[in-house]
Amino acid sequence: METLRIGLVGTGMIGRTHIERINNKLSGARVVACADINADFCKKVAAQYGIKAFEDGETMIADPEIDAVIVTTLDQAHEQFVTAAIHAGKYVFCEKPLAPTAADCRRIMEEEIKGGKKLVQVGFMRRYDPGYRQLKEAIDNRTYGEPLLLHCRHRNPEVDGNWNNSSAVENSMVHEMDVLRWLLGENYVSAEVRYGKTTRRADGFHDPQIMILTTESGVRIDVESFVCNGHCYDVQCEVVCEDAILNLPQPANIEVVADAVRGRAIDRSWSTRFVEAYNVEFQEWINACKEGRVDGPTAWDGYACQVVASAASLARDTQEIQKVTYDEMPDFYK
């Protein structure tokens, strides 16, 4: 097909940025329709971008004028619309998480397997960041020997009023759960979450929190989540290998002289830090859809992430180490 015609379900901020990205920056596709539970707002968004509005997401997905689907709704609705796309035989990109629980993800996999074709991709955009891809190449090639330890940071200046004590694991560190599993090429066997001394900026929840993961081969990973630091968005990944220390490269930013300090500007949110990763992610998804395949994180990857998130959440609540136990991977995803 010359142009992939996309229908988007969920017209919140992330959904609208994807419409702008695909229709104004990328090639080979166009978002031609949108749907949202808030019908009036959906119509306003559709008018803003010159696309068609649907009051019902499933009706939009079934429309023959739609070739592929993007799901950016609230997490609780992901399963409904991803499953609808599977039943319609259409490729579907679902922002993380694939679904709120591992059981929900398992049902999605069952429907995809029943249909006999991989159609689902999950929006773990860090796999598309140039820096993480450099780390992946070095680790895969064992250029510097075996990876032994990973030290990671995930920091935000602030969070909105919907944030609670569970969010650090379930909304923040899930990115590390996926991208580090991808970097190392192996699953986790245990998860632990501990609290640091809580900042004055945290309102009713513990911040920072520290997650410790152990992989099948014994690699130990620590991830700091500090979401109310008040000053920056900062994502770091240090890989301690046998023969070298590998650090995630930072985006090129201007040098700033201000307040008697000379230094490099840094990002204040994910929307600028990972903008290139999102662009690459969606361009590769568009290209793959048009060629009839899924290249990115699959429904199995979405399930695997929720298994780890569940164990880490239990570890946080009990303040005890928890085992991570996956179902056997279906041959369909191997």
C-alpha cells in the first residue's frame, strides 16, 4: 500500500503527539481517524487535524478504511481495543502497558495466537533510542566481556496528582524492566523494591524508590526512581562489564551559562528526551506494517513486563524479595 491509513483510539496528550508525529514528520502513513470515550473532545481533535471522528473505538477499528490501529487510551481499555484490532486482522500499536495485569496480557496473546498471525506491538520506545541501541550492540557482541552489574536512574522533576505509591514501579520503572531485559537478552528471576528517605516534595507516597532485579545468569541491576527531584528529567544506564564500564550516551544539548554556572542543558521531560526514539519507533512500525510483519516488542514482551511489574509491586508492598515466574513462552513468539 502507498499510505498506511491509521485509526487512533484515545485522544489524550500522547495520542495527539502521535497524530502530529505521523502526519507531519514521518512518511508512508497518515492518521485518518480517531475515537475517544469523550465524544465532544474527540470531535474537536478530529477537526484540529482534519481527520474523521468516531464515537466508538471498535466501530472505527472495524471500518474498512482503516488499515492499522494505535491505542493510547487509559490502561484499563487497552485489552478491549487491542483485541478488537486482532479480531479485525489489523496491525495494532499499543502504548505501554499492553494491559494492566499479566492475566490481561495472556488473554491478548491467546487471541493473537488463535488468529494465527502476529499483529501486536507494544510501545516500549527506549528500545529505539540511539544510545540504548549502542549499548545493545556492545553487549550483544561481548565487545567488553560479560555484563556483570547495571546501575540505572529514572528521575523526573515532578509528577501529576494521579501519582501514588504504586506508580514508581507500574508507570516509571516498567521502562527499565523492558529495556534492560532486551539489552541483556535474558529474563529476571527476582525483584526487590526498597524506599529511600522520602523527599519533602512527595505528597502521600515514598520517593525515591530503588528496585533491584536479578537475571537468569546472575546480573544484578539497581534502578533508582526519583520522580519529584524538582529540577530535571534524567535517565541513566551504566553497564559494568568485565573489561569496561559502558554508559548510556546523552543527547547533544547546548552549553548554557547562567546563574554563575557553565554547563550542558538537560531535558525537563520525556517528551523532549525521547522524541527521536518515538520518531524511529513509529517509522519502523509503519514500515513493518506495510511489509506485513511485526518487528518491535510483541505481546509476549508486554506480558513479560507485567509479570515483573507484579513481582516488583508485591516486593514493594511486602518489603521482601519476590521470585519472578513466567509462563513458558509459546512457540508462536519464539
